[in-house]
Amino acid sequence: MRESEEDRDVPLSPLAVGYMWSTRIITLSVEMGLIVLAFYWLDRKLSTAPLFIIIGSLLAVTFFIVQITAMTKKPIGRSDRE
């Protein structure tokens, strides 16, 4: 019986690793931008000049740092698919 792709112990190419990291960073950047946009919308709705945009920016940066730290602790490759 032929092995499935998940069962092989073939290392990923550098290009594949680069694509994986770029998609992760882009996803986090979009999430960070959506958080800031949501707080900007709330700022405009409540007419509270820069209060919520500052809170949203700090929250987004904190979220980004926590997620990047968690990602760098986990190896890329076979364990990501499990």
C-alpha cells in the first residue's frame, strides 16, 4: 500500500516553509487590521476621538505578539498537520 503524504518523513522545501510563514504573517496582519478597524468604527459611532483606536491598536499589537510567540515555539512541517 502506498504511503499517504502525511505519513512520509520527507522534509519540507525552503520554498514551502517560506510560503507557510508568509501565509501565517499575512493572516495575522489581516486579523490585526480588522481589530483596529472595529475599534475605529466604535470610535466614530460613539464620537470618542482617539480613545478606542488607541485601545484597539494596543490590543491588536498584544494579540499579534502572543500569536507570533506561540507560532515560533511550534515546529513547521509534519506536526502542523496533526
